[in-house]
Amino acid sequence: MKTEIKLDLLDYLEARGKALWGVNYSFQESDYTILEKLICYFQKDEVKANSLQIDLNKGILLSGILKN
């Protein structure tokens, strides 16, 4: 799945995570599906959004626990 997402952006996000939260920070395989959708949403990629069935005109709700 990682190969389908823009690797330079994922590399940047992972490097930024390591800088903020330490060298053990990394994405898990299960993260790539949601990362793909979030990147698509924030880049307003209409073609990818259609294939993922995402409505770019709707808002986004993020919830969950932030682990340190």
C-alpha cells in the first residue's frame, strides 16, 4: 500500500514524527490506508477521492487517543 501513496510526503511525515517523538517513531502497515485517505482529502485530489469514495465537500472528524 505504501507504494501507492506519494513516498516523498510519507518520508517527510515519518522524519518529522521522529524529530518530534523520537527515533522509534514509524508508521505501521495498518496506518497506510488512513494516511492515503487523509492525504487525498487535504490535497483535494478529486480523482483519488472518487476512487476511495471520499466526498471532498464534507468535513472531517478525527478522534482517538494520542499515545506518547
